[in-house]
Amino acid sequence: MKVLIAMDSFKGSLSSIESSTAIAAGIKEVYPHADIEVLPLADGGEGTVEALVNATDGTLVTIPVTGPLNETVKATYGILGDGKTAVIEVAEACGLPLVPYGERNPLKATSYGVGEIISDAIEKGSREFVIGLGGSATNDAGIGMLQALGFCFYDMNGEKVGIDGQSLTDIWSIDLKQVNPMLKECRFRVACDVKNPLYGPEGAAHIFGPQKGATPEMVEQLDKGLKHIAEIVLDTLKTDLNQIEGAGAAGGLGAAFSSFLHADLQSGIELVMEIIEMEKSMQGADFVITGEGKLDGQTSMGKAPLGVAELAQKHNIPVIALAGGITEETAVLNKLGITSYFSILNQPMTLEEAMDSKVAYNNLRATTNQLFRLIQAVRTTVKI
């Protein structure tokens, strides 16, 4: 029997590797000689670096960079097994968890550190980049990141503007003369699963600003800034930022990557599965096991388990999904490629208890064990 395990993380509890290890242990207790292949998974958000580095036998690099509030933080990114592809989660440099709750203010937050990571990877020889957007504390349309890469933004007096969200309305002109020349040799593929435009009622400030600490007044100021830089870019680069699907991702970093760095914005899970060559690993599999901490309506909108299920469906491979929590909305997944799904909780417990790493590990292992005992019994009885 061949089983492919492609798990996303149980955020706050188990990494994708740890959850996969628990599932593999449960299978081996029933099928000691099973051929088990593990592909740690992510959808472009948290855990993408770890998943891709492990899947390709790559390496991790940790460097000091400018954090969201202009402080120094340590950021980790990966270099894949090919030695030339860097994988970066922007949240490592400008993530919301890096900002204490009481200090969250997207007017003052910057993405400068993201540019520093890219520069470091270029110096180390990377020319291919995989970028995971999501979880940012910023709303600076990427001008922080771009300034770290040599793009210059000036005010009406010819002075360089700041590197944060409140500086957007000060921009009067853009100078490309000091841009890192190596960027011309670089290709950026960006995992972006939101379709929001840069500005407007559905834009970065209105939709994502409040969760980053923006008051209603701040939202209006930020939205005005995003619209302003779009006008400057349209005049300078002849690119209409607000026509780019996903431009509003990560506080406008989607717009910066797409227009200034000519990046391809694509589905996070599809990008990850392409890099780890998941379809090749599925060949000959009897079962695919996927899952994440919670299966709900969001899962059906492009998260990792759905991507795995859709690919497996092409090859008529049964898919089992495991999760800590499951909502009524999850039922739609049965029509989208997931054969059956199960909660791993085996008794009433608090969320804190369920998320304890040891408890979650044992619940995953035990649930998998029981599922494969059932599979074994059916196979023996029906003689499949």
C-alpha cells in the first residue's frame, strides 16, 4: 500500500512535519510495510518556508532585518535544494505577530525588511524567488520593501519620503536609477490568495486595515495614500495598480511585486504543489491524507487541503482529510474531491487542551490508526 501524506500545519499546535509524522505512525501500526511518502504542505502563508525547504532538502538562512516598527528583528528565509531559489514569507520581516497589540498602527508600519531579505538572497546567488504574502502588519503599498531595493520615492521638495504607510501621500515622483541592477535577472512568483484591489471599499485599507490596528480615520488616510501612489505609478510606469487582481494583498505588497518587480501572482497552494512536484508523488498512491487545524468554509476557497483534493481527484485517488475542528460548511468538500473527513478529537476538551502539541499528536496518530484498521478490515472482507 502506498499512502501520500500532504498535511498543512495545525497552527499553534503542530507543524506540517509533526502532523505528518503522527499520521505515518498511525498507519505503520496497522500496515508496517506501507510505502509512505510525506510532503509537508502550506498554502503560501505561515509554514511555506519550512514546507518547501524540507520538501527540497534546502537550507534555512536567518539574518537581522528592519522590523515593522523600524526595529531590528531576526528573519528566516529558505534556499531550496536547487541552490538558486529563495522562498520568503513576508511576515518574517513585517508580520502582525511582531507588533505588540497596543502598538499596532499601519500608518507607521513598514515592509522595508522584506526588501532586505530579498537583497541578502540575491547576494547569496538566488535569482528565483517564491514569496508568501499574508499576515503583514503593513499598509505601505510596498514602498518600504522597494526602497530597500533601491527604488527612490521623492516628495514635492525633492526629499526622500519615509518608508511607512503615512508616507504614501507625500510621494511626488519615483526614481529608478539606483535600483539594484541584479533585479533584472530575478523572477518572482508570489503566492497570493486574495483578489482585493489596491484601494477603494474592497481595497487593502478598508478590508485589512482594521485588523492591523487602523481606526476608521486611519483607514481613510491609508486608502487615500494607496490611491495617490496608484496615480503616481500610472503616470510614471504606465501601470494601473488598481486593475491588478490581488494588488491589495499584504497591505499593497501585491501591487509592488506585480508592478515594480514584474511578479506573477498565483494561487498559493498551486504554486507550492508545483514546486514540490506533488502530482509526480501521487503516482501509484492508494490513499492521500491531507488536512489542517480546522476545516471550514474557508477551506473550500483555495486552502491547502482543497488543492490536494482537486489534484488527487484527477487521478481517482481517495482523499482522507483530518482536522481538529470541522464545521457544517465542510460538507461541500465532499463534492470537491475530499472522499471523507474526520475530526481527531476523541472526547470533550477545551481548545487549549486540544491544541496541546502532545494531545494533538496522539489524537492524530490514534485517529489514523482506527481509520486504517477499518480500511484493512474492508479490504480483507471484500477482497479488494
